[in-house]
Amino acid sequence: MGAAGSPVARTLRAALTSSIALGYLGLVFALLVWAAVVSAAPSPDASFAGIWPVLATAPLSLFALLLPLPDHPGWLVVSVALCGLVNAVAVGWCHRTLGRRREDR
């Protein structure tokens, strides 16, 4: 059995093709881009722009902040993006599972 046919791969594919999960990933991506653009411009509130992507990917990103990562902004972007991906899989799985239960009634 190949990797594409494994139950884990099928579950991930089904979870990430959910419209709600894709919308959530789009929101996380938009917040990351917005935070990068706002932080690049000289303004007094630019340092707080990075908190919004972290809050959007909570609670997993709050635990990721506790990891000993190198002091570089790129690591924060990567960790928030990975947390967003894991959260999107969870959201898509919940949407798929709860939608299936509703159809069974």
C-alpha cells in the first residue's frame, strides 16, 4: 500500500479539502502577510502586529512559543504556519466528522 493510499494520508487530504479548513488556512496566511508588511513599515505599533497570527493559531502556537527556537523572525513565521496547518487539519476533521453525523440522522 503506497503513502497516498494510507489511512493517515486519506484523513489529512479529506481534512484539508474542507472549505472551512481552507478558509482558516487563508486567514492565517493573510494575517502572516499582513504582519510582515506592517512590521516592515516604520510605525509605533508595528511590534504588536505579530501577535495576531499567534492568537489566530492558538492554543497550539502558544505552546510553540515555549520551544527554544533561534532568535530570528523567520522561525516565528514557520512555527505559526505549522501550527495553523495542524489547526486546519483539526478543524477540517471536526467539520467532516460532525457533518457526517448530521447526515446520518
